[in-house]
Amino acid sequence: MHQNWHNFLKSFCIWVNHLRYTLAKYVHHFMQVIQASDRKSVNSFRHGSWVMVGLITMVILHGCNPVAEISNGSPERFTHSQVQAAASTLSDSETRIQDEVQLTQSVLGPLEIPVNPYLANSPWPIFHRNTYAQASTPLRGLEPQDSFDVDVLNTDIDGTSPWTQLSEAYPDGSRVVWGATVTHVFKATANQDSFELIDSYRIDRNRLSNHWNLIVLPGNKIIVPDPWQRKIYKFAEADPNDWRSDIILEDTFDLPRDIPGRTANINLAYDGWLVFLTTEGYFGAVSDDFNTYKSLQIPQEDGEINFHNGMALDEAGGVYIVTTDRMLKVNWRNQALSIGWSVPYDFRGPGCGDINRNVVQELFAVIGGDTCTGSGTTPSLMGTGRDDKLVLVADGHTPANHMVAFWRDTIPADWRGIPGYDRRIAAVTDLPHSTPDGDGFTAENSPTVHGYDIAIAQYNGFKPGCDPVKGVQKLRWNPQRRTLDLVWATDNVNFNNVPTYSKGSNLVYGTGRRDCIYHFWGLNWDTGDIELEIPLGDGPEYLDQGNQVTINDDRTTFFASSTGLVRIRPE
């Protein structure tokens, strides 16, 4: 009898906490709308009494202890101790909601993703902003009514850093930008008046090494992989309370002999374990203290390339990897690895035949804009909660690339599939402005995702000409028809980077070239019209070779150039 009562209370509290969290998201979203002054969205909340009802109900329901539930086919629950560590307990929910108003990785609305509590309390702690690889933020960015202060930082440490991540706030409110070039990890001032390099730490001397991704952990600990030396580093600061302090190496994970290959890319699971992929087709997970690891060999044929892109990860432990020949899901659950599913798809394209290139050869093929290089985009996740859950990538087909969507979890029972494709494939949609033909390149910059919307741009390589191939397009998943449809397409601008969407400003941002001048643009998310245009200059210090736009909580915006970093601040 006691056990039955306990189970009833546990189940009841699970429901209560889901309800409380949903209400928190609703109230939080309302507060974000007010801050963003988005009148259209405010009108959707015109019955403001519901917000008050939500607040009162949250207080009434405050008595249950936290129990989290995640699902991926079948339910799975975190233990009480795991939730305490992961979420600072829902019993502290009021404090947590206040904190999340200032964060971009928090649960902000019905289509925002769950917070990964093991990432830094930062507006941008990881490439693509979150482990879903969505490259979108609820924060406001640069807007047409602003005047702007543009600063350039030439780091002089072996070129660009694709990763422009932001630290947690220091006691004085300052933040720094973290980056990693092919030879160094470094940090630079972010919201200070000056824009300068603070410190750097040499990783290796191999200029062909690409330290794929950089992750900021709580306490401003930094994770960076070193492919050529088969290591993963954890960096810290000599004084964690002082942004001026030196970078120090805190710990190193050496890949064991039973995990062959070089570290291709990394991500951070929702239980704090670091996951990684090697060039030889081995997937690994290592504990945060680097003392315990797990590994799994993934499906991979001769000539199949898995290291071209990053990987996305969801709160249920699903990790999504695209190779030249397939999309696959690895399950990381209860500290065990398994293959969730593997679906063949020819990402190189028809007529490419058998291609067998090593790491360096594949790199030069991509840099040269060759066809038949496969997908160049990190898988991006769409949908959470009861939404349709999809993972999306662009293929490398010619004359036009396609956006390809796969069902992430259980395929709907009534889904008939698309003729000629595996049943797990949910959509294959032409991209009118993404082509490797002529002067164009295969899509190498991942899309930006918000809700059921996704936008991607034409890529023009590391050295685009004065008049590069233009094009940006947005698509939308229709859950009723189960189709991925084109919403708008424009050939007015060139985005040579990973687009970034700001919900607060309702603009999608990018950098590119027109008439030999580099520009920073903002397009209206609903129409694709140009609303923001900032001429930057004609020098290589403004050339974005395919990186990301990073937005701080004070609306300061960063992107990596071929010589360092560019900072644009609203005045």
C-alpha cells in the first residue's frame, strides 16, 4: 500500500512539474515578448489574465519535488539526484526563471528547446548556440534604428576561429569571447570598451589541424579537441573571477588505443558527458572528469566520410551524425551507447561514383568548391515536446542542393513515406539558392532553425569574388500536410556564413560581399526583405569564410573573419 501511494505521488508530481514548467515557459515567453517590444506577439497574449493565472498556479504547485521526464520512443526518467545536479532543482524554480530571462539557452517558449544544464550560463556557449545546432536566439540583435560601432581584432595567431563562443559573466558583469584557431585557444574582450586579445594558449603546431568546436562549461572551463594529437583539452583560468587572468590547461583526455582515428568533432550531452566522433568511425563518450569513457563503432564503409560536419544532440540522448553515405542516430542512454537507426542517403549526389579521399584530400576538395563533397551542414534539430521531431541537413547534389529531413524518433504509423526514399526520410526539398554549379559552392554553412522554420544561404567559399553568387531561402515544415515548403527566397544578398535568427528582432543575420564591399545584413524573417545593411569595408579583416554570427545579451554581435574577430555594437 505504501509503495502504491509513493508511486501515485511520484506520478502526480511528474505531471505537476510538467505543468509548472509549461506555465513557466508561457510566462517567460510573455516577458521576452514585452522586452522585445514585438507588438504582433504581444497581441497574441492580449488576455493577460491568463499570465496571472499561470503565476498563481505555479505558486500553488510549488510543493512537489522535481522529477524530470524525457522520451525517445519509450519514457525515461532522470533520478532525483541527477535532476538536482542538472537543473538546480525545480524547488528553486523562481530563481531559475529569473536566471533564464537572461539566458539564450533556456526554455523560452513552446518551440524553444530544453536547457542543457551542463553548458555555461552564457548567451552562446557552443557552436550553433545550442546542442540542437539551431543557431537562433530569443535575444534582440542589431536593428535598423541603431547606430553602430564596428571594431576589428586581428589576433595574429594562425588565422580564423570558426567558434566565437561567449563566457559566463564575471563578478563585474564582463564577458569574454572564446575561440580556437588551428594552433591556439584564445580569449578576447567582449563587452568592454576595448576590443583586444587577452591571452592565448598554444595547442599544437599543425596548421592543417582543425579543432572542431569549442564548448564553454560552467565556471568558464573550455573544452577543445586536438585531432592530430588525439587529445581533448579542458582549459580554465588562473583566476576564475578575473577575466584578465591567464589561460591554463586543467586536464587532458588522451584517446585510448581502442578508439582509432582522430577526434573529428565534439558535443555535450545533457548528463554532462562529452561525446565525440573520430575519423575512423568510432563514437565515444567521456565523463566530465575524463576518468571514464565508452565507445562504439558506427556503420562506415570504405571511402565514407564522417568528419565533414559537427553533430547535434537532444535531451533524450539522441546524437545525429551525417556522413557522405548516410544519416544515423546514436543513442547515449544510462551511460551506454547503441545505434538508434542508420538510413542510407547519397549525400554526394548522383553520378559521383566511388570516391575515396583522405582527410587532407577531402578538405582541399571542399575548399576548392568541388562537387561530390557530400553534405556540408551540421545536422540541425527541429521540434520538441509534442511537435514533429526532425533532423535536417542539406545534401551536395547538383544543380541544386536539397534540404533533407529525417524523422528523429518513432516514425508516425500513418506515414506512407516518399517514393524512392527510405521511410524515415520526411522531406527532400529543392533549395533554389544553393548550388555548387558555376561559381557557387555546395552548402557548407548550416541553417538556422526556429520552431518549424529553417533558413539557409548560398555559400561562396573561402575567397568569394566581388560579385559572389547570391541567395538566401527559408522553408517551413507543415505538420498537417507533413511537407517542407519554401516560404521565401531572395537573390538580393550573399550570406557567406551560418545564418543567425534573432527572435527578439525578427531578423536573420549574415555577412557577405557586394560590389567588392563586405556588408552585415539583417533580413526580415517573415518576408526575406532587407531591413538592416551595414557596410563594413573591402579588406580581409571583414571576410567571413563560413563561420557564425554570435549575439550577446547586450545585443553586441560578433563574427570571425579571416584575420580575427569583428565586433558590432549598437550605440
